[in-house]
Amino acid sequence: MSHDSGTPISIVAGATVRDLFVREDNHYGCAETTLVALQQRYGLENAWESSSAMAFNGGVAYSGGICGAISGAAMAVGRIAEERIGDHNEAKRVARRLIQLLMADFESRFGGLNCSELIDYDISVPAQHEAFIESGIWRETCLKQIEFSVDRLWGLAEPEVWNKATSTLDP
């Protein structure tokens, strides 16, 4: 699911992610950033709408579950799959398979899928959440995970990349 032409995706995707995520007002969390960045890239309607991802930050409501970068990516890929494929059941199959591949690559790269494993804080506890924010780990570790997820799926905006990626999926 990579892209060969022009500027390397990682530069463009990374700049998009940083503009959304690394803000003084902490407006977007991991899931929201990933969702908005991919929705923008895919040209989806209401691309700035992030409310469906709000509760997915911190591994679903700060529970430490699956990383918000994966959750946000899953929502964006589901939207583009539905738009491009039309058949709801087939779109679900394709979206699930694309996200399974992302998850395998993500786990290989970062050593886990769950927020609690990735940041080593229990952010459901207010004092630990505050320590996590003050530590700046979100500006490094979380940012890298968001960039990875967005970059991995960035090329799907291109019809030829989409077609190649989806034609080789296992049933």
C-alpha cells in the first residue's frame, strides 16, 4: 500500500499528522488525528468531522485498549471502502482485511497494539494521565504511531494503489 510518485508519502502524511496532533490546545487525540488525516487524504465528505473518534483516544476512553491510531484508521478505511465498493458486506471484508494488515505491521514495528503497552501509563488514572501529558511521550511515541498508521494507509487514496491493495487480499 505504498505510493511511488512525487513527494514521499511520509513527508506529506507526517506534516498533515503533526499539524493536527501537535497543537498547544491538544484538540485532537490519536484516534481523531488519524481519522481526520485519512478522511482528508481520501477526499471524504465532512473530512474534518472527528466526533466519532473522540472516545477512542487512549485505547477507548483511556482504557488502555487498542491504540487510537488503529481505531481512527479503521474508521477512515471503513468509510472509503463503503464509498468505493458499494456492497456493504464486501466493504466490511475489505476494510477488516486492510486493518488486519495494518495491525500486523504496527505490532511488528512497535511491539504491541494496546495503548497501555505502548505508552506504559495507566491514563485512566487522572494523576497518571497528567504525568503522561507532562512527560511529552505523546509528542514522540504517540506521534510516531499515528504517523506510521496514516503513512501505511495514505496511498489508498490513489485508485491504482487501492485496486492493487484490495485485489491481493485474502478472503
